Amino acid sequence: MTASSGARAPRIDRVETSLLSLPLHTPFVTALRRTTTIETVLVRLTDSDGCTGWGEAPQVWQVTGDSLAGSRACLDGPLADALIAAPADPVETAPIIQGAVVGNRSAKMAADIALHDLAARRADVPLAVHLARLAGRPGRAGTATRVRTDVTLAAGDAAGLADAARARVADGFSTLKLKVGTDAATDVARVRAVRDAVGPDVGLRLDANQGWDAFAAIAVIRALEDAGVGIEVVEQPVPAGDVLGLAHVTANVETPIMADESLFTLEDLVEIIRCDAADLVNVKLAKCGGLTPALELLGVAQRHGFGTFVGSMMESHVGIGAAASLVSAVGVTSLPDLDAAWWASDSPYDGGVTYDRDEICLPARPGLGIGGVRP
């Protein structure tokens, strides 16, 4: 789709989408799903001066409800209609993206990331520098060119998890996230098996992906506390809509509790704050709709004394690069969960982020540092 470039200020001229499927080197299994690929929609924005920006919309049926077909239709249809001839400036145009359609947050994520990537490229600075300036924190700009991440252990039996934990430590990861919630009766034994496998010096956190109710969550977490397993945090122990149950768990265990699927919007965050329902919040670009709303959520959470954390869906190096740049720009209180692109067998991009053991290496090139998709 194309518009005239006659306006003095650069305007969005083209919105182009494509599908991308990346095989994983290891199946990824949680309480909600099993996948062997990263499935995502790529979007490229081009402005009237020929500058470009990249974004992506990962498919996550079980969490966001967004599909490849739906996200691509949204990007090619109402979002493209809203973007064409709009200013190539996130301050002016990001609100247009958020207001163009209801829901469709993965599609909004893609458009919003691409808009910020385009702006950073126009300014000839890395995306992290651009975001730090937007957040009013230019002093942080460029200070973190590497961002550490945990790595997830896919759900499995005790022996399989212990083997996977040892392998991930050998890969250079010092913090492991263990998927639980598939069977409360055996969760404690599986967590203890992982701790026994890796020893006391490796960080261990749990993600139940809504797999327990409040009473089972309290029982499992207290059992782990009594066993002295040393859990850093438990993520989303109860169903997303049960904010009161989340608050009940938070009030009745010593281990810090993190809200993930319970937090999509600013209204969700206000409810979590009002109910004192968690100790930390997990901000994901695909849940909230991109970098612009993520900046707001992190700022509000920080101002109200909540711990902050940035996570990811099963997405590629575009989404991970954007999320890692966000962490570099504004900082978080807990080690982020940005290993998703590490699971890919290879990167399909010319440039972009890379992994070095448990660190994400941000490119020095402007924006996301991506020159294109390799054939």
C-alpha cells in the first residue's frame, strides 16, 4: 500500500507483511501448549524518505488469542489504513495504532515495534537509545549493550527436567525457569529434582501458566518453602481472571508472586495494584500491544513499588530485540525472560540480536540492527 510523499515531514508510505516459520532445536512445552516452531507475522514499514522499520506479531493462541491469519489481516487492513500517510513518529502515531482496532495486540505489537525501529533508524541510534530518550532516561542510553536472560525448561517428568537443567547450565545459563502447573501432585518432586541436578548456586524460578487454583498454589509453594528448594519467584499460579485468588496466594506465601497472564492492559495493572495481588508484574509486548504501552506499564508499576520484569512469547529475534532494548533503556528489577529466539535453530535475519551464553547482545547498528530477512 502506498501514499504520496509530498508532505514535508516523513510519512508512512508502505506497510508490507510476510509470514515466518522457524524450527526450534528443542520442543517447547508448557502447561498450556507444545510447539516445535516459532510462528510469526513480520511487518516492514517504509516512510516517504525510504527509511524502514521491522516488527513482528507472534502467534500465541493460548495466551493472547491472536493467530497468524488474524494478525496479518489486521496489519494489512485496518492498521495499514490507519498508518498510511501518518507521521513516521511514535509520539504522534503510536496512539493511532492502539486506537485503530479492539484487541489484536500481537498485530499492534508488530506495528508499534516497526514504528519505533523506523524512528531509531531515522535518528541513527540503536533502539535502546531511542527508547531511553522517550522514557526521559537518556542517562541510561547505551549503558547496556548486553542483557542477561533466564532460560525456560520445557515441562516434563523429573528425570527429563533434571537432564534439561544440566544441559542448560552447560549452555551457560545461570537462572532457570521451570514450567509447572501440569500436575500439582508431582510439581514438588520435579522442582526438587531440578534443584538436586544443578546445585544451590543456580537461580530457579517457577511458571505455572495458570495451572493451579489458589489453594493448590499455596500448598505447592509452601511445600517448596518447607523443603528449602530456594525459589526466586512463582509466576502466574492461578487463572488469569482470578485476581482475588492471585492476591490470596501472594498474601499467604513467602515466595514472591508474579502476575503474567493477569496483566494485559493498564486497567489490569490498576486492578492488580488495587488488590495488592502480586509482588512483581510481567510486561510482554504481545500482551500489551508493543513498546509504547509497555513503557507506560513499567513506569506505573515502578511508581507503585511493584517489581518489574519483561518477558516474551515464542517470538523471533525482532520481538526479542525490541524487548531487550526496552530492558536496556528503562531497567527492570528482575532478570528478564527473553530466551525465546535462543530456541530457534538459526536466525533468519541479516543482523539483529545474538545470544552469547545467557546474554543477549544488542547490535550497534541503528534501530533493531536488522537489514532484512535472508532468503
